[in-house]
Amino acid sequence: MRTLQIYDKLLQFPLFQGMSRDDLEIVAGHTRFGFLKVTAGKTIVKAGDSSSQLFFLINGAVKIQSYADDYGYTVEEQISAPYLFQLESIFGYHQRYTHDYIAATDVNFLTIDKEEIVQLLEEFLVFRLNMMNSFATQTQKQLRQTWAKVPQTLTERIVRFFVSHCAYPAGHKVFHILMTRLADEVNDSRLNVSGVLNQMQHNGLVVLSRGKIEIPQLERLLSASM
């Protein structure tokens, strides 16, 4: 990939936004990028894999699979380019991915090893600030959840469960979960949970099948519960 093409792709990602043209040309011309193409259906990384590089999705779409600690339920969602895999996993105590990433279509990535990221942090103030802002924003959102209003109804508790278990708060989601497990998670009876979900299905917000809850548009479900 030529330097000009790399330059254009980098501008899609918040980590590089606000950098001067001269700085971006230096980054595009001197940083050791990897170029990865993965065909549809292939696994890119798995939960538990060491995070020694950043994956910048520049074309196509990926499926993200997330698992409960006891593997009692699974969440699937799909996200299109541009998208960066778990920036927070490259530093800190737990430097491993916490989701599976699978190519939903043929996909292309720019990759940057951790050593190159450290070099960019040392050399470019704007890059450093962008990463700090990303971490700070993520922390602030998590801290705000502690002070959010407690859901007053079972519907609100179910919607909060869905939203809090997604990597991205919009789009198509699939929860592979038994009704009894969901009832345990929201601290209510299976019968009551079933009643709420069936009403959601009647309203076109979810599609139910055995052991599976499909949400066509999470943002629509969220709006309907407010």
C-alpha cells in the first residue's frame, strides 16, 4: 500500500485525527505497518490471545463474539470499517483480547506492533493526547454507569442487560442465552421475562427462537424503553 493510501486510511481513526499533514506523512512513511487480508469466515483473533499489536479494520466487516465468564451465554454483533480492535488491551494489567473477532466479509487491516505504538507516543504529542482521551472517555463512561438511575421496570432491566453486554451500542445483535439464565441475570422469574420478551417481539424489537434472542437494531430497542 502506498504512503498516500496509508495517509488516507489513518485519517479514518481517532488516534490520528488532529495531527498535522507533515506529521501524518512522517507516520505513513516511517512507521512499520503490517498489511493483513482475511477471507470471510476466518478467525482473526480469539479471546485470551495476547494483544501485541493493534488491528485497524480498513475494509469490510467483522463479527465480534463475547462470552460470559462461565460460558453460560454468548453475544454476537457485527461492525464495519473503520474500526479498531480493543485499544485498551495493548497496555495495562490484562494485555489480552476479551472477544473473538471473525471476518464477516473479506476484510483488510493495517496493523501496528506495540513497539511502533510506543514510538508514536514518544514522538507525536497529538497521538499521545488522542490515546489519553480515548482511555479517559472509556473510564468516564464506566464510572457514570455506577451513578445511573436504577432500572425501575423489568423491561428496563432487560434492556440494560442487553446494552451493557455489547461492544458497540448500536446495530444488529444476537444473544445466545436461555430464558432461565436471562431471568437469573435480571433477578426475576422466567415467566415474567418471557412475557416482556414476547411483548418486545410483538413490537418488532426482537426476534425470539429457542436459546436465541435476535435484536435487529439495538438503538431502536433502547429508544423504545425510554
